[in-house]
Amino acid sequence: MSRSRLGARLTPYLLVLPGWLWLVVFFVVPTFVMLSVSTQTGDIVSGFQQTFHWRTYVDGWNQYHTQFIRSIVYGLITTLLCLVIAYPVAYWIAFRGGAHKSSLLFLILLPFFVSFVIRTQSWNFILSDNGMLLSALKNWGLVSQDFHILATAPAVIGGLTYNFLPFMVLPIYVGLERLDPALLEAAADLYGSKTATFRKVVLPLSMPGVFAGVLLTFVPAAADYVNAAILGGARTTMIGNVIQTEYFTNLDYPKASALSFILMAALLLGVFAYARVLGTEDVLDVAAR
């Protein structure tokens, strides 16, 4: 084999090599380290030793299953709300934005120029009992004086929806933007109504964007801990808050690692089930066409 042919065959592998190295160093290796830590026993003073104590997983689930279920429920509700809000926004920008598409997308991304924590903290000030919103409503007599929003599930879900909405808008917009206008013209030529065109042409062809948006929204929303810490209370604690406490306050690294793996497994099962129900092969076939 000539040197030129060998170089041509090796070039694709050399191009992806940095990406694979990055994944190995910053994902695969830390994952195996965390798996090893999760089966260790000991404490921060005397140190931790590998004893393959798998009971930590059972104890972690028995102790914090409520927070696990709450995180999944909050993530599902947040994803549904983001989908309901994001699809019309992405549709309008893609088909009605005209020359202002870039400006409209920039406005959606503009909050990302501010820290995630600061954006969430701003909602703490807005929704506080004496904040600009509730104080005005109470002065106008629209809500009772003891009415409050903070430390409730709606406050946490609202914060999650606000923070992760762009993760849903952008993939759906990309999916809609890729639609061939000739398909819409063909549907109109065949006397298809706007509703029928959307239901039989636009929606099926935009499913790859919906699929990506749901994944990008659900996974970080279910694992989030910032919104529950700032906008929630004791009854809205998510599993991310528990993991943070075990790591940085209790210094119980094995339990924190075990909880992280349980969360990862639950999210992966949810993603695989979602992909199976939606039919990712069919979605990708439609996108390729």
C-alpha cells in the first residue's frame, strides 16, 4: 500500500482523534473513577478503601427515592412546558422571522450572557413575598397577604422552564429551518389546508429537532440543583441538591457517587425509552429525506 493511500485512510481517524481523547480523559476516566469511589467505604479522616460495598446503592435509593422521583417529575413537566412554549416561537421565527431571524435568535440567547446562578437569583427577588410582583398584587388586592410562590413546586418548575427554554427553541428552529419550502408549496397545490399541512408535513419533518430539544432539556433539568436551592424549599429538594450536600457538606463521597450513578441510569433509561417510543430510526430517515 502506497504512503498516499495509507495517509488517506488514516486521515479520518486522525481528525477525530482529539475528540476521542477529550471524551476519554474528561468523561470515560472520571466515570470509572466515580464508579470505583461509589463502592468504597471509610470516611474523610481515615480515608476510603475499595471494599466493593454495593449496598451503598440500595441504601441511597431507600433513603432518597422521593427526591429521585421528584426530580424526574420536575424534569418531565419542565420539558413539556418548554416544548409547548418553544415550538410556536421556533415556528414563528423560522417562517415569519424574515430578515430578523438572527436578531430574534440573539434575543433568545441574550440571557445566556448572564450567569446561570444570577439569572435564577433574579427570579428569587421577583417572586419573593415583598418583591416587585407579589407586593403589587397584594396592594391591589388580587392575592391574599399570606400568598407566596417561593419554596413551592411551581417556583422551581418555573425557574427550570425559564433557564432551559433556549435548549428547546434552538433545535426545533434548526429542524424547521431545514424544511424545503417546495414541500409546503406542494401541499398547498394539493389543496391541503394550513392545519393539514402542519400536521402531515411540518410536524413530522420537525421531529428530529423536537427529539434533540427534549433530550437537551430533560437531562439537565432533572439533574439541576440550582433552581431548587434558590427558588425552592425543604419540600422541593431535588436529587441534585442531595448529591451536592453529600459531596461538599457531608463529605460522603461513596454515597454521592452512588446517587450520581443511580441518577445517570434513570436518565439513560428514560432517554432510551423515549427514543424507542418515538422511533429514532424513523425520525432520522425523515430528516435525511
